[in-house]
Amino acid sequence: MVLNLAHGDKMKNSSLAEAITKAIEPLLKRIVELELSEELAWGLIANAYGGEWDQAFSNWKMAAMYWRDNYHKTLSVGDGDEKIHQVNIR
């Protein structure tokens, strides 16, 4: 979608807002879908080996911890006062 914002354009602010909202709706929907997929993937990883990661191969544990740490970075943490607490499994 291309928005024409040239000088003298008669598009009103409300029309611009509506156009932008309409343009980003599919992107917002996709973000929600990806967040759900990411959450489901983490659930599978977290519960592998019955949740007993000590039974897993060390390279699997390293990969799972890398994934976990990067997954947690994507979570919203509020206004900065809230903290995400995670258990480090080694």
C-alpha cells in the first residue's frame, strides 16, 4: 500500500489514521500468530524429557537453554518495574 502524503494532499488526519490502521492489521494478526507459535514451541521444549532436562544430552540442553533465553527476551516486561524470573537449568 502506498500513501500519498504530498503537499496539498486533501487526505484528512482521520483518513490517514484509518488507512494506516487498515494497512497494519494483517501485520498485527501475524505477530499474534507468531507469538502463539513461539509460546507453543517453548512449551514443547520445556517439557521435553518429561521436564527432566538432566536426562538430555548436553548439546540438546545447550540448544534448549539458548532457545529459552532468547524466547524470554521477546516477552513483554511491562513498564520496567516488572521482572521476568527464570530458572537457569544447567
